[in-house]
Amino acid sequence: MKNPDLQLITLAELKMGMYVILPLAWHQHPFLKNRFLIQSEAKINKIRELGLKSIQIDLSKSRLVETLSSGEPRASSESGQQKPAQLVVTEELISAIHDKSLPPVNKSRLIRQHSITMMKTLLENPTAQNIKEATKGISEMVSLILADDATLHYLIDISSHDFYTYTHSVDVGVLGITLAKSLFKDSTNHDMRAIGVGLFLHDIGKVGIDQSIITKPGKLTAEEMQEMRRHPSLGYRLLQETRQLTEESKTIVLQHHERADGTGYPKGIHGGDIHIYGRICSIADVYDALTSDRPYRKKLPPFAALKIMQDEMIHHFQKDLFQAFVLMFKAPALNC
């Protein structure tokens, strides 16, 4: 039976993001592999120089970056200009995830490096197509976290270095899906990939906030704090407008700053009114904020951060979820 994902195209039709299959022996071309993702115009030019009349592509492995149709909503920058198309999910990230020969410590570093690049590219140009592509990469990350405890151990161990939004997004994604894994491991009622996507994209609304507020080296004014508190709603609206993600994923984006005692935002809802996925994200988000360098203070060691969360902030969280989070680090028991 013919594989519908395999298509034969002319070399004039080659585009960035296509996964090509060269019909040549290894010594007949300058590439490392016969099958690869096109990530630059230079590679397209080199393929054309081979003198082939046509080439096969695999649509299932391609990651095309396409211009949105005029009728499809899109996110825009402040100037209204769209940034140049760039691959969101790199071949290096996918290769690192699936390379079983890599030692876990090396695998975790590569995955972290390329997942941060993925989030940076997405947040710089959060179009519907780029969100869709990032979702594929995040789903691959979630599958790894669910299946590979050794690599996951190192991913957690090397997190929490700075508070750039894209770095923070990766750390919260890894921490949150790890907590969800421990909570839902015996259940089939949860779409772990949808949860993971919501966790990784929880701060996507910050693309609509002035960066001077996000990076301000000091306490925000009341007006600045009011502006900052718009980002969950902005993120939810962006995902609504671009018609991306499940409701569960979008709920994480909307509710990750809600607090169990009702002091959170944007709606100030209480306890059980907050979706459990939002409560999971809240814990991971606060922990990563405390253990990351911020413009106005240095990061805290993990145990010190957990103690502050227990002693000063426990009313913000669902206590049994927080206890489960603490156990992820094998820290001494905390009496919640």
C-alpha cells in the first residue's frame, strides 16, 4: 500500500521545514544523512546542485512553516509586522529526544538547550502555525518525560538558572508534567500531552506585556502590577484567536496564577473552582520563580524555596499536591 505521507516533488518546490529523502548513496552527496529536515536555504541550494529532477519528502516528519491564510487570526507584534518564518521545532531537538544511545546526562542537556530555543522562537512569533508546530515538539517532550525517568532526573536537576520567559516556560513544563506524572500515573482519564502543552505555554500571554515591566529590576508599581496581571487572560485570548490547543491546555494558561485562598488572578477563584491542572501549574510556576535569578534578587536553593512555599505560601496551594511536589525532590518531609 502506498504511503500517503511520501510525496515526490520537483526541486523547485523545496521549502524550509520539508523532510527529504535523497535517492543517492552516502558518497554521492555532502550531507551527513540521506534523510533529514531542511533547516536553511543553504541546504536547499546544495540539494538543487545535485542535479536531481525530483525528490521524495515525508510529510509526517516535515515541519513546514507556512503563511497563515488571510481569514485565519494571527498574533502580531506591537508594530503589526510579522517576523520572518523560522523553524520552531528543530531536528536537533527531535533527534535528541529519540536518540537512545545518548547517556541521560548528555541527553537532558541537549533537550533542554533545544527546547529553550523552541520556546524562544515561539514567543518571538506566536502565530497559529508556530503554536501548532511547538505543540508537536512539546508532545514529544512529554512522551520522553513519561517514559524516561533517568533523563527526567537530570532535566529537573539542571533547571532553574534564569528567569527569561522562555527558560521559565521549559522549567515549569518539565516540573509540572513530572508532578502530573506522579499524580495520574495509574489513570487513563488525563491527556498528558495536552497538560504538557498548557504547562509549557502557560506564560504565552507575556508576549503582550511591555518587556520593561517583565524585566524591571525592582518592585512593580500598582499600575505595572495591574498590567502584568493581564498576561493569563491575554494568553488565553491568543490561544482562542489562533484556534489552538484543547480547553484543558487553555485553562492552565488562564488559571496558573489563581490561588486556593482566592487571592490570585485574573478571576480570584477559590480552591476547587480552580482546575487541578491550573493548581499543578501554580506550584511549578512559584517554585521555578523562587529558584531562578530575578532582576531584583538572587535565586534560592531548592529546599529554601520549598520551605518558603510551605511556611509562607501554603494557603495558596492545594496541600496534597504540594506534598506530592516536595516528594519529587526527595526532600525531608515537610509538615503541611
